[in-house]
Amino acid sequence: MEKGRVLLALTGIHPGRWRELLAAEREVVLEPEGASDPSITYAVVWKQRPNLLSSLPNLRAVFSIGAGVDHIFADPTLPDVPIVKVVADNLTQYMTEYVVWRVLDHHRQGMLYRAQQQKKIWHESPQRPAGDISVGIMGLGTLGRAAASVLLSLGFAVNGWSRSERPMDGVSTYAGEAGLIPFLNATDILVVLLPLTPQTQGIINYGVLKELRKRNGLGGSVLINAGRGKLQKDADILRALEDGTLKEASLDVFEVEPLPKTSRLWSHPKVFVTPHAAATSDPVHLVPIMLRQMAAFERGEKLENVVDRNAGY
């Protein structure tokens, strides 16, 4: 199997370091030579422009530089070749750190104490043990399972919800539409790590947030979304915060990114905002995985972590 060239097509991300690392083993181009460049065999992409890939006759696989692949499916002319999603130890570690950080901050009343510090108030609030708090993770893939494992080790009760059955030792698991409400009813802190698909778009809405357990050791339910911005409805989150359906929220992703400066989420006293920074793709870690996959594929081995097109992830 001929090596061919790699098309690097990134929108909103500087290609320099990605190109440098890929070029250690492959010839890399930022644009095809003509509408149907036969020299390109792989594409490494982030939010590639529509129609870019459809006319490449020898394209064998598309690699996403992020954990999500919805940006790839945004192209209606996407060719019928394998799509490979990123699964890397450092990406999993970053996401686990973010989830545990935000869970612990809400559990240990970080927002309350930061507000007290501003007002120079010296008051210790009662603290419940982790075992009294139930963390529910929506999405029990690689990232969700890693976060669940660490939260279990800290003593939290952990629930998990996924589209299909994904059993995990120590975790109370729920699946499908029938399991969603029971999962929410048993959850104090909701952590969203779902992929974005037509079925999950807008799933974090007011109706779902109303089902979270409110009488709990935290004094109210909490939302943490580190998945995809279009999983949530920003206006519904604000409504839930303002009427007491939610006590607090940590949001790393938003319907529109960057988050518009006019958004009330920026200054809401019950919201912690990060700029889609929970798990940043690092080319130093991710490019060697891609190159290894390409070489193995050319030896006749199967690609790993291939996206199920029917499921969308």
C-alpha cells in the first residue's frame, strides 16, 4: 500500500505544530492539488470546510484531532471512508482532572467560600461526606469511565447513563430512554460527557434539569458540561439557575463558541465558565498515535477507534 500524502485541514487551530510532527514521517499538504488530488491518502481534520474531502479519489481514512467527531459529520458530502476518533491517555487524563476538579469544587462549596472571601466573611458551612453525594455521568465511553473510576476512589456514589447498556463495577448504570429519568432522579451532580449526535442535540434542557434530585447533601442539584456545547440549551440552564432548579453550574462548552460577551452566563454568580479548555488536543501526544495507525493500516491491520456512522460516535 502506497504511503501517499496527508491533508491537514484545520479551522480555528494553527496547523504549524501538527504539520511539523506529521512531517516527521509523512508528506503533508494544507490544500489538495486541484479538485481531485490522487496523492492524498489520509486527512487529519478539525472543522474541515464542506466538499473538501469528497473529491479525493484515494482517500483511505479521516482522523479527527479532537475527541468529538460531529464537526466532521457537518459536511454533507463526507466520503464513505473510515473516520478515526482520538483516544489518548493524556486527553483522558485532562478530562478526568477537569471533571474531578469541578465535582470537588461544588462538593466543597467553592462558590460559597469565594463569595464569602469577597465580603470578608469568616463562616464555616457544614460539609457532607462524599458518600452522601451522587454524581451522575452522562456518557460512559472512555472519558466517562475514567472519570467515574477516580470519583469512586474518592468515595462518591456514581451513576452512569448511556445510550446502550455499559456496565461498570461500582457504578449504578442506566441505559436508553427508559433509564434516563430514573438516572436523573438519583443524581445530585450531573456530569455531561456525551457525544453530539442528532439524538443528543439539546438534550440538556429545562425538562431534563427538573428531574435532578434537589433535596440532597449539596442543598441543590449541579450541572457540569464538558462534552459538547450543542448538547445544552443555554437559556434553559439560566432559567433553571434562576428558579432554583439548579443550585450551580460549571460549563466548559456552549451553544455558540466563543461564548458571546453579551451572554449572561459570563457574570452569573452561580456559574463557573471555562473556554472549552477541559481537554485540549495536544499534537505531541496525538500525532504519534495517528502515524502509528496509518502505518499499521498500510500493513493490513485494522484501524482502531473507528466511528460508528449509524451511532455518530
